[in-house]
Amino acid sequence: MSDFATARQNMVDGQIRPSSVTDWRIIDAMRAVPREAFVPESQRALAYLDIDIEVGGNGAAKEFLIKPVVTARLLQSAGIAPTDHVLVVGCATGYVAALAAKLAGRVTATVGDAALAAKAAAILTGLRFGNVSVRTAPAAAGCPEEGPYDVILLNGATEIVPTGLYGQLKQGGRLVGVFATERPQRAMIVTRSKNDFGTRVVFDTTVPVLPELQRAPAFVF
């Protein structure tokens, strides 16, 4: 077993399974998808630590792979079915999209930085994820032309209520992400019904805020 394969197994055994992740499809996906392929070569030794890893971005708009445990718990909360069409918002270099692709029928992934979108597409193609398409789009915009979606996953936190994404859910669809609209940050599920959107808190956590889902700065005299 390679060093990375050993680290991947240790991540599953030491981080994921002790954190109430019981869906074996998610556990198997995290055993199979090489997280080191999605981080810069200089940071590959950090790939399986319980940390958020910065992977680039345009100027101050940084993108991250969020912590493995948070990733796994969000995926489990989403309850992705094999026939689902999933939108991954702020996909960075594509790791969460790859995991979702192991669970879903089809995945659309967006990221605001064109260079990162090209990198994510190249990595996913190299790993033979044929059911993922990557688009360059601001996080708040989503990808309405390919929707509506059964599941929308946020690969990071939002400081605003992303109503534009809510409208891209199918009836009965759910958006899962970390909301930093107040403190503490909370992972939440937003479910679309016929006439409304219901919300449910699933756990408290802290992850970096996605570019384009940041709160507008307050005006100061």
C-alpha cells in the first residue's frame, strides 16, 4: 500500500468513521478518491490532515478543500441517491465533485476562477469521472441552465442567504452547506417544498467562506 493510500485509510478510520459518518457509500468513496490529486504538489503531505487546504484562486478570492470530516458529514446530510443530479458550488479543484460523482448519477460543479475550473476539469478527466461537468461561474449564480437539481452542495460557508441557488432546486430538492449568517457557523439543510423552503440545522462547524457568498462590507462613516 502506498503512503497516500495508507494516509487515506487512516483518514477514514481516524477522522470519518468516528464522526458519526455511517453511510458506507461515502466511506467507500473517501477510501477510493485520491485527495492528494486535488491539492498543489507542494501541499500533498497535508492532503489527509483534518484541515482546510487552500488550493488557489484569483487574487483575494481564495478557494479551499474543506476539512474531510465536514465534507463527509455534508455529503451524508444530503442523502444523495444514485439517480440524483447534484450541483457542487465552489468546487475548487474538484474533490467534493469527485466524491459526489461516486454517489450520484450526474454532477455539475462550478467555481468562479477560470484557471481553477480548468484545473478541476483536467483532474476529474484524468481520474475518469465521466459524469461530472465543470463550469466557471460565481458561487451565488449556480448553474441554472443545467438545473434544476436534486441536491446543491456548498464547498464552503455562505454569509448571505443564497436565494438564487434555492430557486435551482427541484421540488423536494435540498441545499446542504455551512451558513455563516450568524455565529456560530452551522451546517444546514434547506429543502424546497411546493410553496416554501424549510431549514434544519445538522451540526455546528467552521469552514472558509466561499468567494461571492461573502457579506457586503458595512458602510463606515
